[in-house]
Amino acid sequence: MKLRTYAMRVLGATLLATSGTVPVKAQDITIGTILSTTGRAAFLGEDMKRGMEIAVEEINAKGGVLGKKIKWIFYDTESQSVKGVNAVKRLISQDKVAMVVGGGSMSGIALAVLPMTERAKVPFISTEGSMQIVNPVAKRPFTFKSTADDDQVVARALDYLKKKGVKKFALLHSTTGFGQSALAQTKKVAPQYDMTVVFEAFGPADTDLTPQLTRIKERGAQAVIIWTVTPAGVVALKQMQQLGMQKMYRLHSYGFVSQRYMKLAGDAAKDLLLVSVKFPVGDDLPDSDKAKKKILSLIAKYKNKYGREPNQFVAQTYDAIHLAVIAINKAKSSDSVNIRNALQSITGYDGASGTFNFSKKRHSGLSKNDLVLVKWEDGRFKLADY
Amino acid sequence: MDFEAKLLQLIFAGISTGAVYALIAVGFNVIFKSTDAINFSQGEWVMMGGLIAATAIGAGQMPLVIACIIAVLAVATIGGLSERLTVFPMRRPTPILITLITIGLAICTKSLVMLILGKLPVGYKPFTGETPIKIAGATIHPQSLWILGITAVFMVATHFFFERTTMGKAMRAAAADRQAAALVGISVRNSILISFVIAAAAGAIAGVIITPMTFMVYDNGTMLGFKGFSAAMLGGLGNLYGALVGGLTLGLLEALAGGYVSSQFKDAVAFLVLLLVLFARPAGILGQRDITRV
């Protein structure tokens, strides 16, 4: 039985090959993605994946890229670097992808897989946060990223504080990689603003921040920038209220733009400002803002498809797929060096996260102009400083 | 902020975290007493207490007091069930086996809670408002007073249970000498069950009273358990009053280290002192060395 089917197949194939009347099917362009839709980072991964789904559908509906459809291959990395490494191995050696877009929803995973994409010279657009992913560029010529950099987030916060005449502020950061990066960048950026900084740290699972806050109060800081993604950030807000520090300028980084946390903080989130991408406040943006249309249409598509409001993580992956396709179009082939060169030459692309400008020296496309300050009011985020 | 006010503020902070550590440490001690094992699922019970109470209030629309009582009862039941399902069936439960089993229990508990109750951080309103109370330039959260009060009541009740009730005395006897206790008709197996129930209840109470201040996520248990374990070690494993002394000392150490040394090394300083104390007194502050008569 088996032998017969095999023989028929061989026969069929020979016939096809010799007859020459059936056109060889144009090969699809494959893009591979790894994200964490389960595990610790699942709250990010789910929407990130959907952002890509929407982008791929859009592109294929318009005829794909270079006259071919995009074949999109997705693997769940379960919030574990090991799974990410295995998945990328498979994407490169078995699936033979033209590009990898998305790096497992966690900076740690993106950092773990990029040596492989670099070695295989497969262009990689990371959708994760850490600046280390694309720096130094000379050592990572094939790696790009579609998210804002920490130094720009710090600069955006300090722009605001400078406007308010603040001379001394405190950075209250978690001891995780996310917080340590903020510490390093603030040390670099703050001197440019002529401000002095009080540094205080806390563990991601800490339940009491009174000692740190007491020190901040004692040193006379006029503002506090809190940098974390864990509920300790809510504890900080509540205890600031308890210690009578709610009159200070209080800012949270983009890691805390979450309705859940705002609801938990309740009263304590009053007058709090958060540095964010424009996505959560798409409605409030002036019509002249180029991201506005993209954001509103993405939200509409998402709601239509999945029946609920998306969060801001959907934008960074949606943009990443579009950037990948623009690069392939520009490169006119799936040759990796051409795609890399094309990615480096993308300037002025208006996506849902903002305007992307890449260059040979900068593989991170967004700037601080793509960041805004938002506040939590009447049960939703509103634009506070544009 | 002047010196006294800052010191007082840090002491308030230290005592209220310390009280929670003490409650968790009680759980470690009770189980250690009856089995000679370290119970690594203690922290998960704390986490479960907070999450169940929050779910009962949020999804179940129950009043706060009832939700908290339900959470404590539920976790105590789960503690007892865990013992009956894992430790009880063992023919010869050695301390090392029980310790290993509790590690498995901890992983199971954490995963099940994540699957059933979800991954999002939860919280609920403090028992009596959020207006901080001002004392000599420092402030204290009303919930901190609740934490101190409930811890004190629980400690007194546990003391009373072990000193005055027949069951408590039987458990102490079983802890002191298992064979001798069994000979006079005390069920050692049941005393292990009761110790699991008490430990789970202590953990759940800790979880229920801190969640309004610190919120709770499914993966908070490990760190809380670790802190409680350190407090138990510091005070002297197996000693009820050691839990109180150890918990408060650890809480104060952390707060003062964070306030006067460096918040980056807050935990490091606290644990360094823990190490030094254990070098000088390996059995902990109140612990007694085993004396063997030769």
C-alpha cells in the first residue's frame, strides 16, 4: 500500500516536472515569530500576538509582499529563554524564515536568541524593551527593535520636570533588569538636565517601601520617578499618600500603564503621571498627530476581531510586522543582507507607536517625541502632557 | 524630617512587616515541632489566603469580614487535606521526605492558584479606612495596627492552645518524644494533621491582613515563605516565642537597613545579620541546643 502511493507520487511528480504546463507555485515569504502567550509574560504575549495577526492579515489581503503571500510561523516561548532558543533554532534551520519578528515578549528571551539570528545573519526585529538588545550596533548588525528606549523615557520624564522647575528628583526603581537599566540611563541623562538625583531601589516582591520613601522625603527631592512592573509600584503610591508625599510630582514609567494597577491604587493614583507611548490615549491626540489614525484603526480592527479593547503592547508588534514587510519590499528579495540594509534605510515611517527612523548607527526607531505623559481619570487614561 | 521622626517611622514600618514575618514563622515552627521538617509550602498558604479573600470580595461580592474568615478556613482545610493526601499515606514519614513533599506541594499550590484564580495582582480595601494616624511626626497606616493586633491575638491564642488545652499538651508531648507519646495513647499522626492545619491558618491570616497594604499575586508566596523561614531560624526553629522575636527582629533590621544603609542592599544587610547571629548562636536567639547526656 505504502509502496504504491509512493510510486504514484514519484510518477506524478515526474509527469509534472516534464510536462512544464503547470507553473511552479511562487514560494511564500516566511516570517517567524516567537512570543510568550503562556507563563509569566502571558499578559503581554497575548495582545502582542494578536497585533501581528492583524498586520499579517492586512498585508496578505492587499496581495502580500513582492507578489507573494506572507507565511507566518508562530511559536509560544512560555516565558522561558530555553524555549525561545529552541524555537528560533527551528525557525532558522527548519522553517528557513526570511526574518524573525518578535523576541518572546521578554527582554531576557530576546537577548538569549539574538546571538543565533546574528550568526545565521537572519534579520531580527525585537518587540521587547531593553536597549541592550540593539546595542552596540556594530556587534549586532542584523538586530532591530520597535519599542522606545529607556534613555528616551527618562528624558521624556525629565523634559516635563524641567518645565516644572524641578532641580532634584528621586528614582525609585526595582532591582530587576528593567529597573537596573533605568538606573544606568538616569545616571547618563540626568546631568544633561542639570538635576541631582536620589537613587532608591526595592525588590520586585517588596511589600513595604517606607524606608526608601522616608529617605527620599528626607533628602528633599521634589519629584519621584517610579520604575517597575510589579504591584510594588502600587504599594509605593499608597505609602507616599500615607507619608504625606502626594504633593510631590509623582511619575511612573511606561511599565505601569495598566488599568489594573490604576484601579488597585485608587485614590493614590490621583495626579500621578505616566510616561507612555501614544497608544492608550489615541482618542485624545490632536488630529495633526500622524500616529492617531493608525492607532484608532488598529483599535477598531482589534475590537472587531476579538471583541475587547487592546492594550498598548499590540502596537509594537503590529508595527514590527509592517516594518518587516516594508524592508522586504524595499530589498526586492528575501536576501538577508539586502533586507538588513533596507531596514536601516527606513525613515519617517508612521506606525501605531510613532514615527520610525532607523539608520546605520541606530537600530531602534522611535524617539522621545513618540512618548507622552498620561494620567488616570474617570476610569481611563487621558493625555496629560503632549 | 528630623532624626526621631525618621527613626520612629522606620520602627513602625519594621514592626508591621515583622509581625507578618512572625505569623509566617509560627507556621514553620509548628510543623517543625511535630515533624522535624521544614514546610516549604508555608509561603504559598500566605499567598492563597490573600487571593481567596480577594476573590470572595471581588467575584463573590461578600463582606470583608466573612471573606477573610472564609479564606482562613479554606486555606486551613487545604493545609489539612495536603497533609492527609501526601504525608499521611507514607509508611515512615522521615523529616527529609516531608520537607521534599512540601516543596512539591508548594509548586502544585502555586500552579493551581495561577490556573484557577488567575495571574493578576489583587487587593481589597483596608479593614478601617486609609487615613494615616500621626504619632510624633511619623505616620502609621490603620491596617498596620490591625496587623499588630491580629498577630498578638493569634500568638496569645496559640500559646493558650499549647499550654492549656489537652490537645495542645498532647501535641507538645508528641513533639517532645514521639514514641513515649504514642505509648501513652496520643495519636502522633493526628498531631501532625493538626500542626498542618494550624500552620496553614497562620499563613492564611498573614495573607489576609497584608493583602490590603501590599496586594497579592500568585507568585508572591515564595519570597514571603523565605522571609518567614529566616525569621523562624533567627528566633530559633520550633520555638513559638522565637517566631515572634525573629519576625520582629528581621522586620526591624530590614527597615533600618533600608532607611540608614542602602535600599539596594536592604535584604543583603538583613540576611548578613541573620548569618552573624546564627554563627554566634546556631540554634537561633531563643533556640536551645540539643543536650545529649553521655
